[in-house]
Amino acid sequence: MSEDFRTELLAVTTGIVDMLVEKNRKYGNSALSPIRVFSRADTLEQLRVRMDDKLSRLRTLPPDEDEDVIQDLLGYLVLYEVARKRVAEGRG
């Protein structure tokens, strides 16, 4: 792997981590520990619904307006993996 590729990957993934940490600070841990006022769906199902919403938006937005949606989708995919591992470990 070239150093340029590694640097690019780190820049993108660090940006996603920073976004997720900031959103967690703003909104609490609502993605991984939802309060479930209206929905009783488990965390993984709720994350799948959020990803569906982002994919729907991505399909309907003009290409020049999709950056935030793509970042959000990447973030939800990361959160999904964290939640999936928690469930597998009996912590979810």
C-alpha cells in the first residue's frame, strides 16, 4: 500500500470518526442507545431504517448536494458495525 493511499484513507476515516464523536456529543448516544419513545425496534433495525432514509435521499439529490448524505451514510455504517459487534458480544 502506498503512503499516499494510507494518508487518504486516514483523512477520510478520521473525518468520519470526528463527525460521529461530535454528533454523539450533540445528540447523546441516540444511535446506539435510542430512547425508544415510539419505536420498540432494536438498535440494529433502527440503524437500518436510518441507512434506508439516507440511501433514499442519496437517490433523489443532485450529485453536487450529496456530500453530507454520504458522510452520514458512512457514519451509520460504522455505527452499525459497532452495534453488530456489541450484539455478538452480548452487550447490545
